[in-house]
Amino acid sequence: MSSGFSPGKGGGVVARFEAAEVSLLRSLVSMTLGLVTPGQTSDDPLERALGIGASEAPSDPVLARLFPSAYEDDKEAAEFRRYTEATLRDGKRADAQTVLDSAASGRFDLTPEQAQAWLRALNDIRLTLGTKLEVTEEVHDEIAMMSEDDPRYPAYVTYDWLTYLQDSLVRALW
């Protein structure tokens, strides 16, 4: 049985994973979930109630990749971030939780909505890992040239596997 996704009934998707793959996915999703915890909030109670957050761009490169600035102008970017980042974080947490709730070893079915959440969560995991590894477009060449004894090898192979999973999910949804 190969891991990945295939089209299911009613626009859904069938997922197939080995137990070790599920464990790895759950670990990676949990790591990402920990990163997208609620961000900085406003000191104003009304703004907090409305989900209006802080306007500073994240200094952590991973968070900067997960929550990029929408505008080149710092002032415009800060204003946009202030009104949108809390909702973006909520969405990323919900997607990660969908993966954790639905991931099981063996074969399991995903609704179209769950499959979309998986797609977004896989993207977030890849962005997180890719940023930490400083992945470039030459990643496949790097992996091919890398010795299996290289301490980075497992992380790069994991990144490559996540890329395959994301591709198989996109194909299953089309």
C-alpha cells in the first residue's frame, strides 16, 4: 500500500498511510499548531473582542513565512495585519486540528471540506519545514546529492515526502 490520496466518493478523498507515517504527520501538525497559537492581542478590550490584533510583523522567519505581509508599505501592511492575522491564525489552527482529528493509520475517508483543510495544513507544514531547512528550488538536486549519513537527510526526505503528499491530494481533488 502506498501512502497518499486518491479520489473518493462524492468529491471526497481516500487517504492511505502506514502507522509510522500517521505518527510523523501528527507530530509535524502538532509542531505547526504550536507555532500558530493566538498571536499578540490588543490592550483594548473591544479590539480583543473583535479579534483585532497587534500590527507588528513576526520576527521569527517561520511565522513571517506563514503570515507574510500583504503590502510592501510597512504602514499598510501593519494595518492589514492588525485586522486579519487573528482570523488567519484561527483558520490555520482549525485546519491543523482537522488533520489531527481525521488522521488514522491504514485507510480513511475525507470529506471535500476535510480534504481542503488537509491541503492547507500540508502547505503550512511544508512552509514551516522548508523555512527551517532554508529550502531552495534546487531541493531535489540537494537531496539526490546528499549522503544518507548527513544529519539533515531525514528532514529533507520528509520535506520531499510532504511535497509528494500535497501533490497527490491536489490530484485527488481534481
